[in-house]
Amino acid sequence: MYALSNDLPLGRAFFLSLRPFHNQHATLDENYIKHRYDPIIPSKEEWPVVKLARERKEFVKKVADLAESRVLGLTGKNPDILKEELETTLYREKLRIKQNPWAVDPDDESLFWNEVKTSLLQVNTDSSLDKAKRFQAYQEILHSITSRYAEEIASNFKASHYKFTRRVVTYGFSRLLNAARVKGFKSIFSNQYTLQDKIQITGQTDQIRDLATKGTIVMVPTHFSNLDSILIGWIISVLGMPPFIYGAGLNLFNISIFAYFMNALGAYKVDRRKKNLMYLETLKTYSKEAIQFGCHSLFFPGGTRSRSGMIESKLKLGLLSTAIEAQRANFQNGISDISGKIFIVPVTINYHFVLEAPGLIQEHLSLTGQERYYKENDEFSTSYKISKFLFKFFTKGSDISVSIGKAMDVLGNYVDQNGNSLDKRGRKIDTRDYFISDGKITVDQQREEEYTNMLGKRIVEEFHLINRVFSSHLVSFVAFEIIRSKNVKLDIFDLIRLPEEDIVIPFEEFKSICQMVLNRIFELKAQGKIDAAPHLSRPMDEIISHGIDNVGMYHAKRPLVRDKEGNIATEDMSLLYFYHNRLHGYGLEKLF
């Protein structure tokens, strides 16, 4: 009943090749959560996402109706403008079906849009229709489209599937972890190490739990890997919070194992291929209404995985704006106490390596160099590849760190333990005041657009503050910058084509500069401008070995290696650039 893949059931894939593995650099960091919190809402019947699932049919209809109203408002209820939007949507959707179909697309996709085309033709050619009747006919077509989009986007959360998925993830990953850390076949059944040893959760964990009982959380993580969604879902569970709804790329539902997990974890579907007004307004309406409903929400404000390896600096503000809309709507509805408050919580996910890095960085370089669009790599194309990756990840001793940032209100102000907004001097302020004009709460799109831009900038700032430096980030940054400093006349595209003999760094030089950069990182950490993993307190020789062992460990070509003489070299400059970019934005380049 619970087979997770047409290729290979996840559990079977996990255990096919289990063998003991020991990593001399796998010493555990100490300052992170080592237990699972008690749930803040013990009864699943009281979870907001469960309540929403019970009302799914009514909720989807409400979203469709409100999205229709939003589109009509944006077109000024002008039949000619509405006609143009309908025809544009039809054209783009027919093109998408022909040029970029996905396995997850509905079987009746072509049929539906052919019916839309027929309906539009009938209205356009019926000379008996006056302006009012023509507008009504266009509105009916619009309603059919927003209804279809709302149904497609809506989550299919089931509490029983959620509990099963949580058990599978925890049990399967824990078995792999113990096989990695404890020698012998019996290690598979050992409980000596837990996922909390492997996936380190740091930061404002108590605050997010506390605020989740008072108002509504919108979690905004960095995004580097397709694993992020499942990882964050597990972390939410460990923190004892009820499931969040979250927007996941529809392309991930092409993969059966991801489709199962993400449906179970409360994902609603986001189709990045669809750029038309009607889809985008339906998506934003779904997010806004779910937040207003009280569902804790999660979306990746970068919009997609970071192609360059850098922390996102330019955010997609569409879904982010829905948190501001929902906050204003709560105030309009008279909910001015803490129960109506929406809290924004930035999160950074820190990896030693990213499975998809080769494809991501090639795509980034292709787009930056204005070359042809690079077709996305297929590292995650089958459940078997994912299972194989997960096994290698857990048995290689490489860690993940997830940093929970300070909660903010929708304007980017920090909030205290009671959810009160604070200005820069720590004084309490009332968020409601920011939505008032002429003594009452008003809708002002220009004002809310400005608030969204402000919030986006604050999230980017927080990403950099809570970013946690790993040894792999340090060694990659230093190696790439040394190579760049010795080839100052070359741009990035020339650098990645350098011959191997020009990219060898004497070890002692490398070690010395690593120490210099690390000292600066610790200075920034003391100023609260970055975080650093505890393993960076080891002797520098150990840090370098740990970093080289872990960075890009799964890739066929390693970003960093030590040659026979013990010097530092690379097998892939573009991958080295990708991992180097994690420390972009701190001014560390000025040290070279």
C-alpha cells in the first residue's frame, strides 16, 4: 500500500547496500538540539492544516472565486482587457502543453484548453451579444480557469499519510546513520545515534514554538537542494509544531517518491511554467487565504534553488506579499490581538555539498554568459538515484545544519517573546498602524508593494546573519580566491577553463590564508554578522582535512583534492566556484 516508487521502494533501496562505514572526521558538534520536542498541539484534529483539509472543497471554491475577483479588479472589469488576458493565457498554456509537458500534468489538459478555445471563439464571433453579455461570458470562462487552477494548486494533506511519512523518514534515516557511525551489521538496528546528531537544528527554536501557539508562522528558508522540502518538514515535526503548508515546485511531483512525501507533508503545488495573470493571482490567493485560515506556511522566497550556490539576494516577492495581505486582512476583520499576528521566520539550510550542484552551476554560468539555456541535470530523475544519494550522504559522515532565525513581523521588525513588534531601539510598536489611512485600515497596493520590498531586504539580511559557516565553505572560498588572485586579468569563464597545472596551491600557503580568513569569520561572528559551526574551532590541519573530505563528496569530479605532494588542487573549477559562493557577501574577498 505504501510503495513509494515505481523504480524501487524507499525502504528496500535504503537497505540494499548497507555496510559499515567509519569517518575519522565525523566528530559531532555539540551546540544543537538533541531531542524531539513535545507537540505544541497534541491532538491532530486541532492542527490548522487538518481543519483546512476537512474544508478543502469549500476552501478551493473560495480561492477560485476570490482569484476571479482579483483578476476582474486588475482588468478594470473591461471586457476587451479581460478578453486579451484570456487569449494570452490560452496561447501560453497551449504552448506549454506542446513544448514542455510533464508527467504530472492532468490527462485532460489538452481537452480543457481546447474547450476554453472553443468557448472564446463562440463569444468572439457571436454578434448578438452586447457589451454586458460578452463580459459575463468572458467571466464564466475566467471562472472555469481559476477553478481549475485552484484545484490543481490545493494541498491533498492526509493526517494518516503524514504520520506514516514522518515514521519512514525518521526510521529510515536513523538506520542509515547508525550503519555509518557504528561498526557491524547490528548497527542497522542500533539507536546509538539519532537524526538530531546528523541534522543539527540551531537558533531560535523556543521562540518559533512559542509564537506558533500565539499567531501564524510563515517560515522562509534558503533553497539549495530538492531535499530541502522533506528536510524542513522533518524539522518542523522535531520542533513539535503541527505540519505547515508549503509551496513545492510541481516538477518535483514528477518523481513518485517526492510526490508521496510532499503530499503527505502538506505541500501545495507551484507550477513555475505558468506565468499568466490568472494562475499567479490564484496562487497568491491560495497562499493568502491559507495564512488567514491560521495555517502555518512555508515557502522558499528565492523562488527556486540557488543556481550559483550563493545565499539568495533577490527574492521572488509574489508569495511573500501574501503574508502582508493576510496581515492587513486580519486587521480589517477586526483581529487585532496576537491571534491575528503573522510572524516571518528566516531559516538557513547549510550543507557541505549539494547533489545537484554540477547542473545548477552550469545553468548559472550558461545564463550569466548569455549562452543557450542549460537543460536541468537529472540527479533527482528517479527514486533509485535519490535513495542511492541518501545512502551515500548518511554513510559519509557529512552533516547538515539548519539555523532558525529571529522572528519578525511582516514589516521586518523583530518581535519579542510575547509577539510584540519592536523598533530598532527595542521599543514596542503596533503593526496595525502601518495599514491605516484616514483613521481606518485600507487597501493600498502601492504601500503594500513597498512593505513587501522592505520585508524581502530584511529576510536577505537575516539569511546572512544566521548563515552557518562549515569547513567545506571555508576551504572552497579560500582555494577559489587564491586562484582568482593569481589570475586577476581573467573573468569567471576564463578561470573555470584554467589548465590543471595552473591551479595547484602549496599547502602551507593555503593553510596560512585559511587561518587569516577564519580569523575574520570569527570577528564577524563576534559582531553577530555570521555564524560558524563548532568544528571550526579545531586545529587548522583538521579543519582543512574535514572540509576537503566533505565538500562535493558525492560528485564524480571533486571540487578540492590534495595531490601526491599534499598540495591543494581541484578537479572541477566550476564546482569549486559553486561552493565558494556560500561565503559571498561578507567582504572576505578584500583579504586577498
